[in-house]
Amino acid sequence: MLRYVSYSIILIWVLMAALGFWIGDQANEVMLTQFLQPPDTQALLGTDQLGRPVLERIVLGAQTSLFVAVGVVFFSAIIGTSIGVYSAYAGGWTDRIITKVIDVFLAFPGLLLAIALAAILGPGIENVVFALVVVGWVGYARLARAQTLSLRSREHILAARTLAIPTWLILFRHVVPLLLAPLGVEATFGIAGAVISEAGLSFLGLGVQAPDSSWGNMIKEGTRYLLVAPHLVLAPGIALMLVVLAVNLIGDQWRDHLDVKARHNRG
């Protein structure tokens, strides 16, 4: 039952992001005569301090969070997987140097490094994606390297090397396909982390800027009116919590499904 609820939340998130293209700039229209209205039939989640409908801005925030999450995970996975696979397969001094670089990135708290990069690059959704990719590729590189180290001595890999098949073809055909399952689980947690990080950067004023909508800057703006209009914080906060929780639950389910020993013990 919990699995279906998680998938339903993710489906609603994606549909809200798609609906954002249809809403457009309507959610940014200022109506000062309707500011801080409580939820009613005309505005299901009320209005904010500028009279803008909170529900429509949450929809646009869903679009922002989905764009950032997909962009960060896509580029982080490609960069990290490529570096990790090449490092493990090449071995020697190449592997040692890349491993040290990974250790250096792991020594810094990821969110603090992203905050520093976002502050240097300036606010904006593209800079948020870039900053999160810089700190996000490390997890995929470490996982891909560990998996490749266990795969490069397999019989089919050794046979391919004996037949003088090019290295890039061995990695593309025989190594990377076997990494998709664990990397897929890592990607689900990466999506949740990207959504939280984007909201955090926007809350600090380093992410998406007004009038563009983000769940983080909606919470930031709503904290000023928390006592008189709590829906400004509760609505985007609950949306953020549900999406992150659903993605993490799906990641846990996929990880348990891929754990053969755990499935055997349950059986």
C-alpha cells in the first residue's frame, strides 16, 4: 500500500510540473486587494502577501524542483559514472589520483560547498544546477568505481579483453549495463537530495529568484507572515516533505528488491 502511495505522489509531482507550462505567468499576477486571503473556493490554498494564488505557485514550484532534480541527477550520474568506471578499469596511478580527488570532495560538506559555489556564481536556476552537480557527482563516482572493481575480473570481461575488444566498447557493453541497477537506486536518493538542496538554496536567497516560484523561496517569504497566514509556509512545506519522503521510500524499496540475501531471508 505504501508503495502505491509513494508512486502516486511522484506522479502528482510530475503532473504538477507539466501543468506549470499551462499556468505560465498567471501565478505571478499581483492582486493587492486579495493579499493574505485564507483558503476558500476561489483560492484553494489561499493567497500570499501579493495576492498571488498559493496553489498555482506551488505548481510552478513543482516544475522548478523537478527541473533541478532531473538536471542534477542526469549530469551528476553521467560525470560520476564515467569517472568512476574509468578509474577502476584503468587502475594504477590513474585510479590513485582520481580516488584522492574524490576523497577531497568528500572531505567538504556537500551543502556548504554548494552554498559557496552558488554565492560565487550568483542566484539563478542554472547556477543552482551547476553547483549541485559539482558536489553531486562524487557519490556516483565512488559507487561506480566500487562496482567496476568487482566486475573487471569477471569471465566475460576477461574474454573480451583477450579478444582485443576496444576498452570503450567493453565498458559500454559489458560493464555499464551491470551498474544501472545500483546507480538507479543512488539516483532516487540523489533526486531527494537535489530537491532539498534546491529548496535550501532558494530559502537562503541563492537559488531561484522572484518572481519565479520555488518551494524554498515560498517558505522564506511565508515566514514573515507565519502567525497571520500559516498556509504560506505549511502548503509548500508539506509539498516538499511529501515529495522527498516518497522518493526516499521508492529508493528504499528498490534497494530492498535488489538485495538478494534480504529477499532470500524474507522468503
